Amino acid sequence: MLLAPLRPALLLLAPLASLPREAFGWSVLVLGGTGFRGHLTTERLIRERHNVTFLSRGNSYWNLLKDLKVHATHWTCNRTLDLGYGGVELPESSGLANCDALTNSTVQFDAVVDFSSKKVGELKQAVNLLRGRVGVYIFISSHAVYDVSKNATHSEPLLLESDAKRPGREVSPLERFELKAKNVHGDAALECEEELMKQYNSGGFPFVALRLANVVGPKENTVRFWLLHLWVRAHIPLTMPMQLDETLLETPISVTYTPDIAQAVVRAISRSRGETCCPEHVNGEAFNLACEEAPTQRMLYNRVAEPMRVPYVETQEVSRNSSVVLYPEIVRGPVSIAKALDVLRWSPTDLSKALRSVAMFYDRIMVDEKKYRYERGVMYEKTKKMLGKDGPRFCEWIRAHYAERRKFDLYDELDDEDQDDMLLVRPDPEKRPPKRRKAHRKSPDQKRTDL
Ligand SMILES: *[C@@H]1O[C@H](CO)[C@@H](O)[C@H](O)[C@H]1NC(C)=O
Ligand SMILES: *[C@@H]1O[C@H](CO)[C@@H](O)[C@H](O)[C@H]1NC(C)=O
Ligand SMILES: *[C@@H]1O[C@H](CO)[C@@H](O)[C@H](O)[C@H]1NC(C)=O
Ligand SMILES: *[C@@H]1O[C@H](CO)[C@@H](O)[C@H](O)[C@H]1NC(C)=O
Ligand SMILES: *[C@@H]1O[C@H](CO)[C@@H](O)[C@H](O)[C@H]1NC(C)=O
């Protein structure tokens, strides 16, 4: 049942804190970039020695803010727009309009990476304030855009980027309205993409939209994967079978791994800038990002169980309303990643490896109690609520299990910094890391085989 103890051979990269401070390379503004989906992108840009500025409200999860601030400029600003009479947004007096650091600055950004526009109004405001000083705008979008699109007409079973289409207001207001109502997040993401296209077509800056599927990775703000991980671990001893939503048994789930987002961002920027061929292939384009394998719920549970050495997974089919099903968030799918593979030369992590890395991360922070006390507390709270009457005994089992593991596991072979590094990006085949590797370490490729 136990995960093999971590070995120092897992360390892929130098700790962030040990990097020299001065940066060169691109000047990049990351909107958001301190949360679950974005922090590894911010980190990667820092590691590749770009001059990174990141803008967020300043909430810190997982100490990320503090760690990132050492090497990048942080602008503390709140993007939420106030609503005036009749629910009208007030971009003149709220959101980024109050962000002095941004409005006073005249810095030319080679790239803006936007993880935080939640509504088209927020995006428009950023576009207006940054007009004339952006090389390329990378918008982090979602495969929820397909939820609000017309049904595909091709025979390809996977969703293609070109499927995110809906009739304009002038063409079919009713159909557009009905599609918009299907998924509020998908609607907002597609509106943002449409807005970026509009400003690009009228002479504005180029953009690239990266559409994420169900996102997995370390350091979630929610406890989705973390709970799944613990549940898979506990379900047999507690006779709490994993639940399958009976309406989604055969639905393949596209999964995006957070380090792979970082890889796509740097590749898109480098292509848009013409450092790698070719700007015209990426500017104004959208790319789906997901692992090659799109498992069903049952397969996903098995994949999560494998690295824990949980030999089999018990499941029960539950009606949609009463099930606790953590994935998928969005059922429209799976997505084709052919375009990202071909045009961005992007290579997503193998799903099993990705899940193994995330499993190791959560296991490690459950065993090693030195850090992340707050996050564990939140996890126990939320887990209790989500599991209802089973919550207390579940949490009790988990506490006892890790107390036992703590006696035997060897996690303290690693120091604190190492933990942040163990599941970072693979070295980019396109851009092998410079000579920062130490001679006595094995090459990253060899190390990967230890995963
Ligand atoms: C890095 O970006 C900041 C903007 O946040 C700018 O003030 C600074 O001059 C830049 N540094 C270099 C070396 O370009
Ligand atoms: C951000 O701004 C919104 C709208 O003004 C406000 O409701 C919210 O409390 C602010 N959040 C923070 C963290 O300041
Ligand atoms: C921005 O400019 C205003 C007016 O010039 C000034 O009062 C304010 O301190 C500046 N803010 C920052 C963060 O530089
Ligand atoms: C689109 O596909 C869904 C599911 O396959 C189906 O229920 C719906 O009727 C289709 N809509 C149109 C307009 O064809
Ligand atoms: C699920 O819940 C909705 C609203 O709460 C209800 O209308 C629907 O009948 C329920 N479906 C089942 C299968 O229980």
C-alpha cells in the first residue's frame, strides 16, 4: 500500500531560492500566476531567467507568493470590477484602473500571460490599459468553450480547436443566447477569446489562446485531486467505494497537467516572437492542451491507484445527483491535441507519470508535517463537508494512516526546498537547460526514469 520512499535522485532542478537574482530574456507580465494553474508557469519563466512581473491580489496559497517574490516583481492589484447601477461594470473606477503600478508603468512587455481574466470585462480592461506595449498576449482559456459552441460537423471524435464556434448576435441571436447559457465559464472564456480576436483583427497585438481541460497538479486551491488521492487510499479499508457518475461511465476525461501549461506558454511566446518558427502559425490561434490519454472515471481511479500500490479500485455507480465525483468538471470532450503537438512542438507529460508526480506531492505533504499546516487544515475541513456522514471517520483514518507512515518513511532525506522541485517541468527538448546542472548529478533524462 505504501508509496516507495522518495529518493534524492528525483530532484530535477536547483531550488528557486538559489538562482541568481538578475534576469534577462523576455519581459513578461503574468496576470494571476500565483495559484494552482499558473504558479509553475511563473516559476518556469523565472527559472529561464526572464524578467517576470506578476500581478495578483496578494492572497498566498502554499507560500507561493513569498517564494516567487524573491525573483520577480509583484504588483498587488485586484482585478474584480465593481458593479454599478443595473449591474453594469465600472472599468473606469475599479479593477486595474486602481492598479497604480500598472497604470503608471511604461514598461514594454514582450508577453502578457493571463491566468486571471474571469470575465470579458476584465480582459477588455487589461487590453485597453496595455494597448501598444504588448508583444503577445497569452490567454489561458478552457475547454469549456466547447460547451457553448455549436455541435461539431466533422467525423473526428475529438474536439478540434476550430469547433469553438457559435453564431454571432447578428446571425442567430436566439441560438447564440441558448448556447451561452450552457456553461457560464465556457461563455466567459469564449467571449474573452472573441474579444482578443476582435482587437487583433483591428490592428491590436497578437494573442494565443491555450485551452485547458480538467487541470491536475500540485498545490491546488481547491482539494479536488487531493481528496481523490486520499479517497483512493482509504476506500478499501473504509469500505467506501469510489463513486462513478452513472451518466458519465464511458465519458473520456481530458486532463491537463500544470507543468505542461508552462511548457506551452514558453513555446507559444518563443514562436510568436519569431525566435522559433513561425509567428503566423500561432498568432490569433487557439490550442487545446491535455495529456494524450483521456481516461474514463474508472480508468482515472485506477491510474491514481497505481503509484500508491493500491492493487484494485472498488467502484459503485451512483446517480448524478447524489454522487461525489471530482472529475470531470466538464464533460464535453475529449479534446484533440494534434495542433499543439504539431505547431507548438509541445509534448505533454504521460498521464501516468503526471499522476504519479502529483500523488508523490500530496503523499509527501501528508507525511511531512513541517510545512503547509494551513493547507492541510483546509483540506480536512472541506473533505469532511464533502463526504457528509462519512467525513469524520474518513479524516480519522487518514490521520492515523499518515501517523503510522511518518514512523517509517524517509521523507526527511529531502530538505524543504527540494519538495518544490520534485515535479517541475521536464527539461524542454527544444531548449535544453544551460549548464546549471551540477556535474555530480545524473542527467535529467536518467533521473526521469526514477519516476
Ligand atoms: C523588469 O521589469 C520591471 C517591470 O516590472 C522593470 O521595472 C525593470 O526595469 C525590468 N528589468 C529589466 C532588467 O529589464
Ligand atoms: C476586490 O475588489 C472587489 C470589488 O471591488 C471587492 O469586492 C473585493 O473584496 C476585493 N478583494 C480584495 C482581496 O481586496
Ligand atoms: C502613480 O502615480 C501617481 C500620480 O503620479 C502617484 O501618486 C503614485 O504614487 C504612483 N504609484 C506608484 C505605485 O508608483
Ligand atoms: C448536439 O449534440 C448533443 C449531444 O450529442 C445533442 O443532444 C443536441 O441535440 C445536438 N444539438 C444540435 C443543435 O444538433
Ligand atoms: C436531480 O436533482 C434535480 C434538481 O435538484 C431534480 O430535478 C432531478 O429530478 C434529480 N434527478 C434524479 C435522477 O434524482
